[in-house]
Amino acid sequence: MNPTDEALIQQAADALAGANALVIAAGAGMGVDSGLPDFRGNQGFWNAYPPYQKLGLDFISLANPGWFRRDPPVAWGFYGHRRNLYRTTQPHAGFQILRSWAERMRHGAAVFTSNVDGHFQRAGFDPQRVVEVHGAIDFNQCTRSCGVGIYPAETDPVVIDEQTMRAAEPLPKCPQCGELARPNILMFGDYDWDEARTAEQSSRLEEWLRSINGMKLVIVECGAGTAIPTVRLFSERLARAAGGTLVRLNVREPEVPDGHLGLSVGALGGLRAIDEQWSRR
């Protein structure tokens, strides 16, 4: 770690020690230390899923609701494999570091994440304080929009041929009408995503933020890049509105607005370094 980052780690620990509320913001880079694949660029995606390279399919083309109409086994091969993987992967130790920080805060903490893996809840965070802005893979909705709403996904894994990445029958079905189900995840070009669950989460977050207005807030952002900037924009807007300190941990894109802290480190390494520094106080 370079001297600049060491100084920034000290400043981040100081900011956390002086805060009484914490917002955790997380993008895809948060899951890399858990062993989840890095989908950055086509090559990163194809390294994780070689069969898709042979088929000439990239992440953006697969994360499209059209597959549920055109070829459901392809759609559920992609999302079913991810759901199986997320359920069998343990959240890394950085989640517990963040939980320990949340517990030290007088007014607690909240989470805002673009990740759909459910790992914050699995790591013990209060589901009432988590916003999954792009939805969650452990919840489904009906492709027919029959009125069933959003419901918990099946517990059984989706069976997938890993040579073709096609899912085997029976595919997940709506419990109300029996039509094909899909994950309650916002996809590219997705006009059918049911945002009701995310909207409820967002309303709870806004209510909590109003309740801590004027408190000393720190926003710790992990692994959120500029390719899909939802999380970064949220963090920066919140820092401006609340007058809080933004601590951004990002190996490739650590840049921050003036007055904030950007560290060119991965999520787990950065969290451990800040935690060690804080514990020395």
C-alpha cells in the first residue's frame, strides 16, 4: 500500500470514529473477494463463463428480458447459474467488519447496493435497512404479470447443462398462474421489472435518513464503478445532501469529489486496513 493510501486510511478511520451513522454503498466489486466472478468487460465475463464466448454472447446481451420470451432455457441457464452460485458462496470477512462498524454507530447503518446476490442479508444485516436498487435474485415475478406480485424464489437449485448453459425443465413457474417466472432483477431494456419491493426499501431508507438529519454521517462505498454508475451517483448525492464524508474503495476508479477520500484498494483489503487503524485509536 502506498503512503498516500496509508494517510487516507488514517483519515477514513478518523471519520468513522467521529461518526454516529453509517451508510454502506456497494457495487459488483464487493463480491469479488467472496470469489464471485468479475464481469468487467467481455473478457472478464467470458473467463467466468467460457461457453458464452463460443456462443458469442456477452453479459449485456444475456441480461435481457427478451430471452424469457424467445428461449427460456437460455434465460434460466444464465440467471439460474448465478442464483446457484450466489447461494453457495459465503460473503467475505469484509461484511462482518462493516457489521461491526454499524453496531458502533449510535444511529445505526443502512445499505444501498446494486448487487442482486443477497449477501448483505446473508451476512446478518437487517433486511429492513437494505436497498437492492436493481432487485434480488432470491425473488421472482411472473412473466405474464398475472398479479401475483413479487415472491420468494424456489429453494431448489436450477439444473443447468454447463456445456451449453441451458437450464433443464421444469423451469421456475409462477405459483399463481403457472406461467414462466423470472427473477425480480432489473435487466437491460427491461420495461416489465416489478419495482415494488425496491421502492419499499427505498422509502424506508429515506425515512431513516430523515430521522438522522444533521447527524455525523460516513458513507463507505465498496467496488462501485463508473460503467453502471448507480451506486457512485447515490453516494455522491448523499454526501452532498447530508454533508457526510464519502470513503470510496475502488481498485481501478478511486476518484472522488473534493473533500472526500478515495482509496485504490479492493473492498476486503481496504476494510481490513481501516478497521486495523480504527482499533489502534
